[in-house]
Amino acid sequence: MTGHVHQWQGKRGLRDPSIEVKNDWPMISEMSKNHLEKLNPIQPIKPFRAAECGEIHAYNKEMDRARSSRALVLAPFTGTVYNV
């Protein structure tokens, strides 16, 4: 099909880069798209617990239904406050 040009041809795959590549950056390695697609996907690491600071109380959905005509009184917080 020589001489025939599709509408999308020429536009396909062209996007603005997500980061600006600087000229002074060293090239570590260059790989083709085929080689990149054959790589194993990155597996996320298991998250670690940075700090344990008590518990999270259940959310009170009654506050979502509050109106100016039907006011709800907030209960004082009786839990422990942690500065992390």
C-alpha cells in the first residue's frame, strides 16, 4: 500500500515527554521497545509499619445528614493524641 497515508499515521505514538531530558545527563544504557516489553514487571515492595498509634474509630454517617434545621452536637474527643 505505497502512497496511501492513514489519518492517524504520523501522529501515533508522539507525545510530549513527562520530564525534560537534560543534555548533561549521562546515558547509562539504551534499549529497544521490544527489549523493554520483555522485561519482568516491577513488583511493589511490602509496606512497613512506620508507627503504631492506636486505632481509628468508625465514621459517624449521621454527620452527613446534618442540616441547619436539625443540628447535631459534636461529642468531645476522649481518645489519646499522638504527635508523630
